[in-house]
Amino acid sequence: MNVKCEYCDGYFDDQLETCPNCGGTNEHIRRVSNDIPKTIDELKAYCAANKVPLQQMHFHIGEDYKGAKAFGIYRNGEDVIVYKNKADGSRAVRYQGSDEAYAVNEIYQKLRSEYANHKAANTGKMRPPSSSQPQRQNSRRKKKKGLDSSFIIGILIVAIVVIGMTAVAMLVDKDGYYNYRGTHYYLQGSNWYEYDDDDNEWIPSSKPTDNISDYFESTYYESDYEFTNFRDSDYYEEPSYSSDSSSWDDDDDWDSWDSGSDWDWDSGSDWDSDW
């Protein structure tokens, strides 16, 4: 799944830690801590305890909502489905599979992201600029007429760092499924695995070719694939998440959900995108 870079507006795979176009940090990267809900019921309880305005935010936890402009998660048999209904009523499925914790984390992170978007969209309305602000802005403009050499050097250093990060990112193969000359492969971290059609199982392998990125298929498992989900194999390992992962109580964005009672909840959401 591609996401939009918050720095250069380019699109890249959401599992990369940095944007390959500009080197910016991927703010959408999945991070899970032990405190984040693991089941739909836990997420419901969390939202109720924190007075999360699910209705205003157009979130439906545990419900296959059919209306337009909605995010949701629900269980359908063995599968857990995370979805978004766009403004025109069409549905984009973010995840469908048996990993409930993964699915819940997807909708949880989107809930946080949407809240942040609404907060940013409503900040200007809650805090109108004072009448003296234009004068301060004019004075700052006068000071910025001349650019000293230290400022120019700083810009050059930043540009060099960004170019270097971009070059490194472009050399990194994406985790996920590959199809090379009819044989299916999966990359997990730095380890390659090949699908054995005879025994219907994944086995350790070496990198099939140097230009393997040309044969990338998908980050996620698709139901029509003619091989088993790598996540169900003995070799799959849950990602080790960093210690700065989000928890329920340690982020300022979650201090007071009901503080946005006067917000315009229809602002801050892009209902035409897939996610």
C-alpha cells in the first residue's frame, strides 16, 4: 500500500521507514506496543473509556457499515476486515486476514491519524490570529531580506543529507512478495524465502537476482494467490517494534478526546483516497 509523504507529497510503500524521494520520515509506519488494543473488543473498550467520538469521526468498530465516508473494522468468519468507504460509497479494503492484532492496529493508527488531522484542521478556527500579528510578520520579513553565508551553508548540508538518505533508501528491497520467472519469493528483513510448489510450503532461499525490485508483487497477501500466506509459515517473525512506540496514555494527542466537541468533524479527512 502506497502512502503520501508528508514532506514532498510523493507516494511510496508504507513499510519503508523513510521516503525514497526525499528521505523524510514515514509517519505512517506501523508501530505496535504492548499497550495497544489487540482485539476488536479491546478497541471498543478503549474508545469507550477515553470518550473517543467515534460517530463524529465516522469510525465503526465491529460493524460492517455500508454508508459513504466511513472507516471500520469487523469480523467475517475467520477473517478480520479493515475498510474505508469513500465519498462516492465505494469501498477500499485495507486489510483482510486472520491476524486480528494486526488489523486492530491498522484501524487504531488510522484513528490516531484522523484525530490529528481534525485537530490540525480546526486549530485555526479555535485560535484566530490577533490584530497585531501582521505587524510582527512584516518585521520578520524585513529581517529575512538578506541571507547570510551560514544560512546558505546550512541549506546545502541539509540537501546533501537528504540526497544521501534517498540513495540509501532506493537500494533497500521492500518486504513482501516477489515473482521471479514463475517462482514466488518473500523478503522478510534481510532474509529471503522461496515457495516450494511440490510441498506447498515456504523454505529459506537466497536472493534470486540483483534487480529483484523489478519483480515485486505486493506487500500484502492477496486471496487469489496460488500459494500460502507467508505470515502463516514457521519462518514468519513478528516485527520487533522500537521502544518509542505509541501507547494508550503517553501521547499528547490523546490527552482529552472530548476537547474537540466544537470541532468541524467533516474537515481534515480525505474521503477520495484509498486510505
